[in-house]
Amino acid sequence: MLKKMKAYQSLKLARHEVILDSGLRLLVLPRKGFTEKQVALSVPFGSITRGEARDGQTDEYPLGLAHFLEHKIFEGSDGSDVIEEFTALGLEANAYTSYQQTVYYFSTVNNINEGIDKLVNLVSDLQITEESIDKEKLIIQKELLMYEDDAEYQLSKGLLANLYPGSTLSEDIAGNAASVQNIGFNDLKRAYQRFYQWSQLTMVIVGDVDVDDVVNQVDESVKSTVNNVVEIETRSAVESSVGIKPVEPSGRLEMDVTQPKLGIGFRLAEQLDGFELQAYRVGLQLFLAMLFGLTSKTYQKWYEDGLLDYSFDFHLDVTNSFKCVSISLDTDQPIAMTAKIKTVLTKFKTSSDFSEDHLAVVKKETYGHFIKTLDTIDHLAGYLTLSLADGEDYLLTGEIIRHMTLADVYEIADHFVTNMEATSFTIFPK
């Protein structure tokens, strides 16, 4: 068992990292005085994980396999919902699949040891039958149908499909009706054996806990499980290629909406040579907030002119696998607003919003949000778990914000604007 501790002096926090003999990585962040405790188990298997490399060939997985496997893990051998077993112990449990991860988690006030034992046992075995797989296919296909009527979801999906045509990012995390139908017993078993190995899993524990106690509990829980997580020869997981095919310049869809919904997307196909990923993400976030945030003159002017409302929002994904920004709003002038937003970005160097004084305001706001997450156990555990996908340390975010200068933001913004490729997607009323 290997142990190490990392102190964050400015935050008055200490993160404990333990590698158990089983290979399971354990991150414990004590938060004294908090009643809630959260435990999350991260699996490095998401929707964009394309398949396994074998003899120079990629043995591809069906789309939606990670999400399908998540559903089957949360099902008992008798077809029961394992979440109910957590609930009986006073635990709130759930799971989700993202582009890069599958995460199982629970929160509790008192029964953390029982929850840890239940969580470890949950992922240590896969009980599936052909009958249960066929039943799950119908459930997931119905879920996919439900999203067809969600305009916000369709806007996001349309943007990603334009930005990354032909890639797994252009598909739902759950796949599509055809890919779900094609998922079989061998696909699930193979993916389970490939990714659900102790040496690939990471558990995050946040709350008022004794480090030694929870480490011992996790270790004992792992040792007591039947050795169903078979350690096999590790193969490289090949994530789907993104940014290779040309961007689709625009797209449209008609739905039951009262006003057009506009989405504008920007992707980076270039590598971040010379930039550190986490710092680039923070700098880009600050840049977008300076130009389009509530404190920007642009936002205030557009709001006063009736060009935008509460629906206006921006989002960024800066990961090892893909990097993109989306800006969305409800508007009766989608063409005009697309042009305005692109102009603000490309002419940022002369914008009065891009200044030392405004950066100071935005940094204070962004740092305040970061500090707030430290006092919200579920958010803190969630961000810590999310940062695992790119090998980052979420707790360093505050220092990165504090030390980010206008020159730093300028360099990042200039790189992004110079290399970005744009698209738009609009949902019109029927």
C-alpha cells in the first residue's frame, strides 16, 4: 500500500492519495465539520472510448456501450434495482456516463462504511443474461426517444454533430437505436473485463472522515470481494478521432418551440502546444466571461436592446480528447446574432471589455465560485472526479485563477480565436 499527502496551504486542505495492493487508487479529502459525505468511483470508460488496439487494428465497441454497461452494473442478478439497496441503508446513490468516464457515487451522513462496501461489491461483478440485455435495450431505446422532444438537448447535439461530424461526439452518449440493438453479451463482458479492473479504478471520498478508517474500509471491502475483476493484459483504449473531418458550417431543425434557438460552436483542431491544459481551460473561461458575461458591456447592451435574455449562455469543453466552445440563446434574429457573436470574438483585442480592470472583476467572481464548490460536498466530489479524466488536480484551479494575468488570457484567447473553426445550428418553430 502506497500513501502520500498533498497540502494546499492557501486552501488549508490536504488531499491523501493511497494506492491499495489491489491497484485501486484512493483519493481522500477530509472536510471537517460537514455532515454530508460523498464517495465516487470512476471508471476510465466513456462514450468516446472507441475500442481496443489489437495487432495494429482497432476492435471497435458499439456506440453507447459504456452507458449500457453502467445500466447493467446497477442491476442485481435477479433484475432488481441496486439503488433501492443503497436507499435501504440511508444512502443516495446514482451513476452517470460522460464522454470520458463512467462514475458510480453515493452520499450519506452516517453509513459511509456500509456504502463503501456496497459500492465496491457493485462493480466487482457483472451479472448479465441474454434476456436481461434484451430488456435493457428496450429501456435505453425509449430513453433516446424521450430526448427527441428536448429542444435544448437537440441544440447541443446538433452543434456537436456539426463540429465533429462522423465521430462518437456526434452521437448520443447512450448511442442510437441501431447501435443499442447491436450490443451483445460478449461486448459487455469484454468491456467490463477491460475497464473494470481495480488498477484502473479511482475512488474519491470527500467529507468529515478519518483517513485511516476509510482507507482500511475500502481495502477490506476490496479484499472480501470475489475476484471477479480479472486483471488482463492492458491494451490501449483508442478514443475516437475528433477534429479530422471538416466542420459542417450550419444546420437546422424544426421543433415545437415558440422562438428560434440558436447555437454557435467553435472547435480547436490544433493541439495545445506550449499550453498546459488546465490553465488553458481557466484562461478561456475568463476570456469568455470578460466578453459575454453578465459584467460585460456587450451583454448589458444586447440585453437593453432586447437581443438576448436569460437563455443566453456559454459552455466550454477543454479536454485531452476534444476542445470546443458553445454559445446559445433564444433569438428572433439567428443570422444577425451569429454575426455579432463572431465579431465580438474576432475583434476582442479592441474591446473595452478586455481590460485589466474587467479581468480583476471576472477573476474575483470565478475564484468565488471555486471557493464555493469547496463548501459543497457533492460539487467538490464531482469536480475532483471529473478532473481525473484528464489527469488534473481540481484543487489547483484557485491558484491558476489567482495567477492568471491579462497577458496570459490574451495569449490563450489569441490562440483560440486564430485557430477556431465555427459552425451554427438553429432550431426553428414548426
